[in-house]
Amino acid sequence: MVCEPRHPGWFVPRAGDVLMEFRITRVAADPPITDADAGPGGWDGLLYLRLHGAPRIYYSEYGPDQIEWFARQLAEAPGDCPAWCIFDNTALGAALGNALALRSVCESFDRARP
């Protein structure tokens, strides 16, 4: 189970402890609403990136450097940890192009592994 909190109160240690206790992953959202929101939290058995577009939420397209950074986050998830990424920058249609670019970068990482 995952949670994408919208209130800063979810980014305090006690909230993280509760999420861990119930095996709930806190989504790593972009753009973050607090500094603590810049990465995932809670239960670490799942990695889930939810990318809304930045700087203009729902509208902005991610550039190649950002796509590569997201791909590295997914690639560095522990081997038995499922990793998900959802693009929600759909207002101007950027999500599909960003998802395809991310898939391409992730595939290039897979091919480069020994």
C-alpha cells in the first residue's frame, strides 16, 4: 500500500513510524511539498515515484537530466523491492513522452549491467 500525503504533518518521524508499522510506503512526489517529501518514506519494501511536473505542476515536462535521475532512483532500488513510477504531468500531454524516455533510459541501464 502507498500513501501520497498532502499535509506537512505526514513528514514527521512519528508519521513515518506509523507507516512502517503498517507496511505503507510514502510516495516520493515531485514537486515535493516539504524538504522531507523529496524522497520516499515509511515502509521500504516498495519504491513509488509520483511525478506531477515541475516547476508548473501537471503542466511541466521533465528534461533528459531529470529523467536520468529518476531512472537511477528506480535502478538503485534493492533487487527484491518493486519500483514504480507514475507521471501525472498530463495537462499538456507530457506524461507519455516522459514515460517513454524513462523506459528507454531504464532499458539502457539494464543492457549496461554485467
